[in-house]
Amino acid sequence: MAAADLAGSKRAMVYALCKHLSLDPSTISSANIEEGDIATLFSHIVKSVEDEVLKWVEFSSNFVGKCGEQHALLNNLNEDLSQKSVLLGNGFKPSVADIAVFATVQAIVSHLGENELQKYPHVLRWMDYIQNIVDFGTAIQKINVTKSVFDPPSLPKKADKGDADPSSKKVVPGQNSVGKSDATIDSKKAAVENKANPTPAKNDKPSGDKKKGQDKSAGKPNEGVADKAPQKTAEKDSECNVSILNIQVGLIRKAWKHPSADSLLVEEIDLGDGNVRQVVSGLAKYFSPEELVNRHVVLITNVKPGKLRDVMSAGLVLCASNQDHTVVEPLIPPEGAKLGERISFAGFEGKPEDVLNPKKKQLDKITPDLRTDENGVATFRGIPFTTSAGPCRSSVPNASIK
């Protein structure tokens, strides 16, 4: 590693560790930073170090000290991060180990070409997450992570009524289409025979009127069933359609503990244009109130307002969760997304309902199709949560969203 890169990595690590531990970075002199190695500087700032942390400090030391082995070490790091969001623990809160490793890895990764970077997708995902929530000062620049380009699946084009094959007809269960066809043929045959062999008027008229009446009455019940079937299917599909949800970008301005429920937090969320609403979320196990303040989130704003343990809630913050629910994290809208803008889904451009009807259990039908993909992108049936600035994400890949 070049001397300038190493000096920048050490300054960034010292600054971020001090900020993380609520220490004053100015207490570490420039001379100490220049003369000290990674391990020495780390132990000078972090007094109590666990064995698992020491393993990653050693990794950082090897990364800057063993020239030519960085790609092998990056491969190991990429594999280690394939099943988790941060280096230590089951959560997503960065540790001192994440700070030390990021500061040293950044110098090498920043010089890699696009083709080389694609070999380490989990490292890139992790670095993009860490650099956006940890303050490393001005000693190093952010890595420019190229976001995945999505080509949403196109929906099948609906055929016009005029394009439909006139010979093909939907068969409604219980309808005897063969019998109906035979009856029509018999009716036409009888009409031809009547023309060829006319009978007296008084015999022909009653017979014809009766047959016309039978044909009309026979057709009506089946036609009614056939018309209602597609209508019911369309109504059912619309209830499971993500377009009925009003999902918006918000910013948590304030957060505090629920007065009577240890598992709940209360957030004041800004949706722009003076639209601020109060939301109760089950995030107390995973976040402190301070960690949520000034965090951008994605929330459903047309759920029916109601009280949760006597505190009014008027929204639902969408979170990604791993399979055993040990990691739960609010979805992250992209930088540049506007407050209050509605999340869109390609192919689902319907108007959201004013207020969801709890009796229809619409959310229960939609949420099983909300997931993050292998890159952490939030999707509905594989279609990304899209804003004007790009897709919404999470540091938790292959996770359910609720």
C-alpha cells in the first residue's frame, strides 16, 4: 500500500473510532498517527478488546502490510460478508472492527477497476452501508458504488376485444357448452326445413315464438355467470396489488420510547410540505431512539390510524428482516429521494386507496411478495421499490419486508 494511502487510512480509522466511542479525535497527535501502525493505534483508542475484534484488527494489519495478498484477503472478506450485514454480531450496527477494516480496505478498493470490483459484491454492499452511517472525516473519499441496473419484467399486453379469436369462448364451470352448440345447430336446421316445407300460419307462429323464448331464457343464466367471473377475478387481483398502498419517503425528526411498551418506539416522521405524522414501531429491540433520529425511511401512509398501547399511530415503517428476526432494519431510500415522494413499481401504476380496509386484510395478502433480493434491493414480486433517485435498499439481503 502506498504511503499516502496508508496515512489516510490511519487518520480515517482514528477519527471514526474516536467519534464512535464519543472521544475527542484531537487527543491523538499527528505524530502518533504517522509513527504508529494499525494495531498500535487501535489498541491506544479501544481499551477493552475481545478476541473476535482482535481477529479483524490482525486482518487490517495484514491487509496494509502484505503487498500482493490483498485480492486473496478481499475474497475472504467477501465470503465472510455473504451472510451478514456487519462483521460482528447478528445485527446491523457497525462495530469498531467494521471501522478498522473499512479504513484499511478502502484505500485498495478505491483503486480497483469496475471489472475487479464486481468480483466482490458483498464487500461493496458492506462498504456502501458503512460509509453512509459512519463518519470517517475528510481523510478518505467515499467509494462510488455503481448501483445495479434493473430491467423490470414487462407485463403481458392485454388483447383487444376485436383481436380475440371469435371461435374461442371461455367455458364457465357448470356450463354445458356442447349442449348449447348442438341446440343452436338444431335450431338453424329446423329453420331451413321450415323454409323448404312451409306449414299453415297458425301452426308455425306459436312454435316459432316458443322456440325464440326458450333460446333467450336458456342463454341468460350462463351469460350472467360468464360476465361476473372476470369481474370478481379483477377485484381480487386489485386487492393483492401493491398499487393500493401509498408508500412514501420520510425522515424521522424525533424518536422516543413508548411510555408503556418496552418493545415499541414512537417516531415523528416528516413527509415534506409540513406533513408530519406520528408512527409507533416495534424497533426498540434493534435501535435506540437516538439511532433513528435523522434517518430516512420508507413507510406506508394509508394504513388506518389507530392506537398501539394507547399511543396514536398513523403509518407503518417498512423494515427488512432476516429469517429468524434477529436482524430488523428500516428500508433505506436512496440519497436524493424527495421527502413525501411516492414509491413506484414498474407495471403497477394504479391509484392508492385513501385508507386501507383492515377487514379485507389487504396488507396480509401483499406483504408475502415484499422482499429484498441478493443485492439488498427492496422489491415487490421482483420489481424494485423505485424513487426519482433510484431503488430503495437494505443492508439485509434476501430478507422479508414488513
